[in-house]
Amino acid sequence: MEKNQSSLLYDILNAIIEIESFLDIEDMSFNRYVLDLKTKRAVERNLEIIGEAMNRLVKGFPDFELPNSRKIIDVRNRIIHGYDSVSDDIIWTIIHESIPSLKSEVELLLGEGN
């Protein structure tokens, strides 16, 4: 794996770890998340970072493949360009259903997976 490619994957992994730290997944309820503007913005910012890093991977490394990479980039674009239509429900679903599998996939690519 090229150095820049692994650097971008680490950016994704670090953003995921930050999201996990902000939420304390077991303790944070959806209602608490919705009311916590700082946490929402921190999560959204890290989703932007994940999407931008994924975009750079896809554009910079034509052979790079990761499931749902296009959807990840689309989330980033929605948060940045359609900020007024970002749904807390969708972000919450992404956090709980997509982020754990993305973390595992990135860790495997970096040789850190189980």
C-alpha cells in the first residue's frame, strides 16, 4: 500500500475513533444526541473528513475499492452542500449501522483488523 493511501485510511480510522469517543455509543440515546448541538457538529465534521478522505482515495488510487465508498462521499457532500437538509435520523443510522463495518474494513486494509 502506498504511503499516501495508508495516511488517508488512518484519517478515516481516526475520524471514526473520534465519533465513537464523542458518543459513548452505549450511553448516548438518540434524543440526547439530537439535543447536543456540539456532539452533532463534531460527528458531522468527522463524517465530512471520512468522506473527503474516501474521495481522495477513490480519485487518487483508481484500483482502490471499499464497499459503499460512493455513499460515503455522498454523505460528505450532503453535510457540506445540503447542510440544511441533514437529518439527525440518517446521521444516527449511519453512526450505528455503517460506521462499525467501515471501521472493520479500514482496519483490515491497514493490517490492524482481527
